Amino acid sequence: MSTETAYVKPLTFASLGECVEVRSIKSTKPELLHFLENLGFVEGSHVRVAADNQGNLIVEIKGSRVALDKSVAARISVVSVTE
């Protein structure tokens, strides 16, 4: 998979069905960072957008589906990956 010349964007900007790689998570709340880390949202992990409901997302990560509020998804910076 290649991420060369990719532009960093918030997860909320990813298209339905798009595979992305997590680059960073921006939050001043350690409990949110810990929660997302436990779900598998760490730098380098791959995520696929399974559904989008007005910015609220359902994503597939590490074989599981996870629902994310749009305010949380907006804090996750990603790049598109090609498979």
C-alpha cells in the first residue's frame, strides 16, 4: 500500500468505502486518546469508512466496526492509501 504524495485530512473528509491510514489524533483529553488507542486508532493503522450519516461515521478497523461521532472523527488525521 502506498501513501506517497498523499494529503493529510480529517477522517470526516474520507469517502464512503475509502481506505485510509491514521497519521495523528489531536486531543487534549488523555481519556479520549486512550479510548481511541484501545479501539485500534494508532498511527499507521488502516481504517475503512463503512457508513456516513451526516458526518457521524461507522468505520472498520482491525476486523471490527466502530461508530464515531463527527467531533471525534474530525480529530483523527488520515491519508488515503491504495491497496
